[in-house]
Amino acid sequence: MPKPDSATFRACLGNFATGVTIITCLAEGELHGATVSSFTSVSLEPPLVLACLGKQAKAARLLHDAPFTVNILSTAQHPLALHFSGRQQPSLDLEFEDGVIAPRLRGCVAYVSCTPWNTYDAGDHDLILGEVVDIEMPSGHGLDQPLLFYRGGFWHLGSSHDSLAARAEIWNNSALSW
């Protein structure tokens, strides 16, 4: 059976909605960042996360040895996602602040501070595991909507009455059952 070509493979996986993050670090005396939608939790004990970066990305090389912050973006921050994926946004005001162990972007939904755990070769990408040393979920920013990536574009969650949890609650409280 022939393998799918890369364009078909990418189009198929575009049907899986993901969150959007920017991984930031301080390396070689400079701030660096890369947009990453391939990010997930791996382990609770010890707390580990995984980010998948293309080998051609400078950040992939830098994260082998540098502490980093995973900045979970809000819907208002889609210009940052474009900027850190290589599509310069000339009018963008980049606001960095000190994180626990690495710089972070101001105003994100949440932050995950990590030290390097291990890196694995994965074809044209590197799988970068980080050990979580701190998390923060700021309140009061009004940034409760995470930025999503789906079918090549940026999206947001629907309103809470459209959520599956709300639908399940309605279903469970009705006379019908699953």
C-alpha cells in the first residue's frame, strides 16, 4: 500500500484542531521564539510536556540545552503566532517579561516553564521533552479564549452554550440516555 504524499497527509491532519503556543527561550544572549501547535502533555510524574519543532527552526537547536517557556496564546494573539512562524508583523509590539526560568510573552492564557529533559529525532522534526518546573494561569486579563489552529487557519472556541460539556449536561438531564 503506498504511503500518502506529504500534502495529503498535512491536509488530513489539519482536521485535528490544536492549541497554539509560542516556545520562548534565552540563548546565545538573545530572546528566541517559535510558534508551535504540536504541543502536548506527556507525564504527570514527573511532569513532562512535548513540543515538536521542525529541524530547520533555529529554536529546535536552541531548546536542546536552554530552559524554555511554553506561552499558551489567546485568540487576540494570533499576530504573535504569525510573527513567530516567520511571517513578520511590522506593526506588532512584542512585549516580553521575565518568566520563572525563561522569558515569556505578556498577556498569555497560561505559561508552562520547563527545563530540557530530552530530545528525540523524528524525521524532519525534533521531539523536545521539557520537565515542567512551574505553571501560571493569570486571571483578570479577560483572555479566557485560547487560540486554536484548524485546517490552516486560526479559530476560537464557540460560546459555552455550544460546548460539548453543556450539550452533555443537557443530554444527561433529559429523559433520554446515551
